[in-house]
Amino acid sequence: MGRLDGKKAFITGAAQGLGACFARMFAEEGALVALTDVQGDKVAETAEAINKDFPGAAFAFEHDVTDHDQWKSVLAEANEAMRGISVLVNNAGIGTMANIEAETWEGYRKVMDIDLDSIFIGTQAALPYLKKNSPASIINISSVAGLMADANLLSYNVAKAGVAMMSKSVALHCAKAGYEIICNSVHPVFTRTPMIDPIVQMGGGGEEGEAKLSRGIPMKRLGEPEEVGHMVVYLASDEAKFVTGSEFRIDGGMTAGRVGK
Ligand SMILES: NC(=O)c1ccc[n+]([C@@H]2O[C@H](COP(=O)([O-])OP(=O)(O)OC[C@H]3O[C@@H](n4cnc5c(N)ncnc54)[C@H](O)[C@@H]3O)[C@@H](O)[C@H]2O)c1
């Protein structure tokens, strides 16, 4: 018996990094998974690798999360392939570093489009499927940067804070409407995926770069994708069916406060 037997999950940004890890962990727990990503070839390879170990579990779709029409068509195709959609993981995202003086309007808009507005479009488009396949779960990948600000993360801070608040509003709407649909946000600290490679390089690369990046984390190391995945598997499962509108931190103590010297 898998913890996600019978679940049908739609995961954005699943070609690599956290999304690819979630997809594999979901398949291990018995779910069917639709992996979507703007990198069409790469997401197909990731799904193929999952199908080698869990035949028939994974389906791949090329999908730009900023495109309204693509959300509609890809959700319909995934629904057809899996015979339903009961879990939506809004994971696709980009990171940028800029302060209020350096950021451009175009840069700011791009982060809002991909990291925040896509979740509005996708959640609205997916709700009819989730309602038909409840108990259902919406899991929005925010960041510790959605809870604490950094001088150099202006756009990312704003987008990821918006993700947390959107999750709460969606959760309350679903509860009020009597839908059996939970909605929560997940807040990882720096986690070892391709997204953080450029920051590790900036710090000198390898162990040295990772150590610099980990300095502000009380547990003094980066997160592993599976450590975020365990939380996401829980939130996708019926174990979490009374858990909604909450923020889940996987951050080695980062948002708890300071450890001092
Ligand atoms: N890795 C970290 O340290 C960390 C920490 C906190 C939060 N996060 C968040 O976790 C999520 C996943 O990040 P990751 O670390 O796996 O990064 P990643 O860069 O490895 O993967 C992100 C994926 O999103 C896809 N993507 C980007 N733009 C897209 C678009 N317009 N449409 C569809 N797909 C698109 C990319 O192609 C890529 O496959 C992001 O939302 C990120 O902000 C990551």
C-alpha cells in the first residue's frame, strides 16, 4: 500500500530539481503523475526515467505556466491521461537577485508572471478537476524568502510572500464552499537543485560555495530535495485532509530566529 495510492498529481516545473524529485517520490507512493515543464524534451526524459522504475506512472507535457491557454489544454490532456486530477503542485519558479534600485520593471514582471501569477491562473483552471476528484490538495511551493526579506531579493520576496497569502485565501474559499480541497504553502530554504548552482558558484563553488550559502542556516547545511519531498508527499496524502491554509517550513531552523555566537 502506497501513501498516495489512487492520487493523480499535476506537478509544474517537473523537468528537474524539486519538481522532478516530487514526481518520483509520488510515483514511489503509488500516485499517477503528470510532469509539466517549459523544457519539453527534458520533462519527457524525466518522466521516462520514472516510468522505467514505475511503469505507466508518469506522463510528460510541455507547458509554460504563464500561458492561460496552455493551462487549459494541458490540464485537459493530463486529466484524460490519468482519468482525473486530485493534486496540484504549483512548483515552477525562477529566482533572481536584485534590490529595489537595481531591479528592472521587466525583471520584476517576469518573476511575478512565473512565480506568482501562474499560480492564480493554474489554480483557477484546475479547481473544476480537483472538485470532481476530492479529497484533493493544492500545494504551492513558496520559499523562506516568502517569510523573511533580503535586500537583494526584491521581486522574489514579493512573489513568494504572495504565494503564501494566495494559498490561505484559496484554502479559506474551499473550506467555506464545502469543498474537500486543502491548500497550503511550502517554504524551503536553500536546497540542492540546479536553481542554486549560480549562487554556489558565486561563493567559490563546491563545498566552499555551499558552506558560504549555509552560513545563515542554523543547521549549517543546505536542504536536500527529498527533505522537501517528504513534506509534499504528506500534504498530497489523505493524512493531511484537515490541514489547510498553513505554511510549512523546511529550513534547518532559518525562520525560527538567531542561534547567536
Ligand atoms: N532550490 C532552492 O533552494 C529553493 C528554495 C526555496 C524555494 N524554491 C522554489 O522551489 C521551486 C522549484 O525550484 P528548483 O530549486 O527545483 O529550481 P529549478 O530551476 O531546478 O527547477 C525549476 C523548474 O521550473 C521550470 N520553469 C521555469 N519557468 C517555467 C515556466 N514559465 N513554465 C513552466 N516551467 C518553468 C524550469 O524549466 C525548471 O525545470 C521554485 O518555485 C523555487 O522558487 C527553491
